[in-house]
Amino acid sequence: MSVWGFLKKAGELIAPIITTNSLNEFRDCCENALKILSSLANDEIFTLPSTFESISDSLIEEMNQIDMPCFNLFVSNSYLQKYANLLGPSLSNAQISPTLRFFISFVNTKLNSYFFQVSVHQPLTMVVSKLEKLYSKCPDQVHEFAFELWAASKKSPLILEMIVYHIPVLSYPLLDFFIEACQTTSETGSSSRDALLSFFSRTDSGGAILSVPLMEYISGKLFPILLSLLKDLSSSCATIQFNGSLSTITNWVDQMLSRSGGFPMEPLMEHIGSLPKPKILVALSFLLSFFSSECVLKPAIQNCISPSILGIIYDCLDSDDFEGQISSVSLIKSMILTDECIPYILPPTSDLPSDVLSLLPPEWLVELNGSSSMECYEYDAASRIELFGPQREGNNVDLIHHLLGLFIRFKSLPLSLCLSITQLIALMIAAEPTLVSSQLVNTFESVVHEYKDVQRFENPQERPADTPELRAFILSEFGKEIHSTFLAAEKIMRLNTMYK
């Protein structure tokens, strides 16, 4: 026998031995991982990351080969399923973290070519279904795992559709995790909201990212949660001023409803209608101020301009109840900033607008330079007028009477309400400058007369005391705003006429 023949024969004898030894080592790694996860080898927990790495390396090494003894052994012994069965919150972080990294490697590494096999994606589905329970034990690792899986799903939506249970009911564990987490203010909650919102986005070609059944699944699970949230906010909010996290969540709800559509508003409107009158007004103001989605805005506007809600506004303006007064002013302010509502709260146009600056005591108008100059007030007034665009004919002859009926009680009203009323009337005048009618002038004159003894005042500092001087200052500023709006409207009218 030649030398080459001898070497060839020796290689044929040695190769099976090497293969057998490698397979035995692979089996030992798989069994060792089982022992560690079963807490039968606690003194070897620190070796779990390297054990899983060895298993991964062996599986990757034999990829694209005709014979795959390691993978066949791995599948025939259901090792991945056994690891999934053992994974749970009773394990330590040192056991959970490397196990999650091992499972996600079947999605974000070369091992993803095995993902579509039942023996791989079914155990992975079980792991995903346990994320909510695991989150309380190791939130960072669960967050990383969930959003690595989401990133892969964005590239291949089929992955998301395969992580599914059909029995006892259809469920998508990853979507369920996002839907549950989106209700929190944590980083995972924020990322979950982004993920859910992205599912209702469009591809560059205009198509849907997810299939219709998946989008319907998300809507069916998410809408009851959003409805409950909106009901709670409607019942509890005493103002439409929220902190950062709540404002962020509300903005997300609006975007979600805009993209998904079909949100059931009837239960929410029925709930709002059952609240006390002041809370009805605040709830409607909240919807007008924070939502742009048609499914929310349209029924909210229809309610706001209805005779029943306008009647509640009048009752609250006429009452002595501060909560009712401030909530009615808040809603009117939200309505004046909503185009569809404007004709229902403004009076018909008057041909005889008046001015009010002459009603202010001369000593109140001494400082009219720098930032206090009338040019600055006119600029601000022109900006407010431009905000509303072309004037619209109003048809409500009643609301202004009730509003001025509240304003004339300026001296006895809380300071915050006084500021809100003057801000509201300034906005209404910007929307309809002829609102500066004799009725407003007479009311303003009566209110100013209450402070005729105030000779001078200074710009208030932060959190000033409620004094006659402070209230006189507010009236002085209000008078300047009315006057500047009157002048700005005339100039804009002349310019429009000139260019026409």
C-alpha cells in the first residue's frame, strides 16, 4: 500500500472518532445546561453562558452541511423545549439572562435559519409567553429580549405571526406583552407604545406592515384598555394640565386611534354624560385639547355644540360654584380653538365695534414703552387674529351674556378664574374683533370702576399676593389687549381690502 493510501485509510478511521467525541461533548453541554436550569448544579451556574455559547457554536458550525448530527441530537432530545419549560421567575438572574440570550440567538444570529422549524419556534413562543412574569425578576434582560425580537419582526413580519398559540384561544404572546407593558411609564412601557404604534404604520409603498388579522388582534386587545384609561381620565381630571408622562401617553393614544380607526366612542361619551356637570365640561375640554383623531374629535365636537351642553355651560357660568365656573371657561377656551365650534359660541357680527382704552385711568397707562409699548401688544394681537384666519359668522347670542355676567363679578372671583376669563375674552375678540361691543365696554367700565382708588402698581413678581393693585394690573393688561386687537383688526382689514 502506498503512503497516500495508508493516510487515507487512517483518516477514514480517525474521522468517526472525532465526530463521536464532538457529539458527546455537545450532548454533555446540553445536559449540563439542563442541570443548571433544574438547579441540580448550582455550583456551576457561572458556566451557563459559556455552555450556551458552546451549543450555539456547534449548531452554527455544521450549518449547510449534509450531516448535522448535533442539530439532530438537539431536536430529537427536545432540549430547546426542555429549556423553555424550566425557564421561570423562580430562577436567578444568572440563570434567566443567559437563557434569554440563547433563545434570542435563534432570531438575531445565523441560527435564525432554524427558526421556522417547529422544534425551534414553539419553544421560543413559550419563552415569549413568560416575559411578563420574568419582567418583575429581571426587567433589563426581558426588555432587551423583547425588543430584539421586535426588531427582527419588523424585518420579517412572518416571525411575529409564527409566535402564536392557537389553543385554547388564539394569542400572540409578544403582542400581549407590549399591550400589557404600554400601560406603564417605564422605559419598556415607552418602547412598547412605540412598537404598537409602528404596527399601524405604512410601508414605503403604502401597504400595511401587519396583516389585517394581526391588526384586528391588537385593536381587540388594546381598545378596552384605552377606553378604560379615557374613562378614568374623564372622571378624575380637574384640569387639562397634565404632567409629562400622562401627556405623553395621551398623545400616544391619539396617534394610535388616528392610525387604527374604529374606536368605540359611544361608551366613552355615555360615561362622560353621566358625570357631574362641571366634570362633563372638563372631560369635553380634555378631548378637544388633546385629540386630533377624527374618531374622538367628531363626537366630542357634536356634544360640545349640542343645546344640552351649551345649557350646562350657561348654568355653570351663572352659578357661584368655582368648579363649575372654571370648567365652563376651560371648555369655551377649547371650543374657540376648534374651528368647527367657533360659530356656535360667537355672537353675530356687530357693525359698531367700540374701544376700551379710554376707560382705563390715565395713571394706569404711564408705562407704555419697551416691552409695554402698544406696538408689542398689537403684534401679539395680530398673531392671535392670524391664528383664527378668516372671520366666521357666529350665531350664539346667549353665551356672551352669561360670560360677561361672570366677568362683572371680577372683584369677588378667585384670581385664577379672573385670569382665565380675561384670556378667554381676548381669544374670542381675536376670533371676532367686533365682539368689542357696547355690552363688553359697559361691563369692562363697571369692573374697572371697582378699582378707581388704585393710583399705581408695578409688574407683579412670581406668586404675588392677591391685592387690589394686582387686579388693577390684570385689568390694565386686559384693556391694552382689547385695544390692540381692535387696532390690529382694523389694519388687517385695510390691508386685505387694499390687496383685493
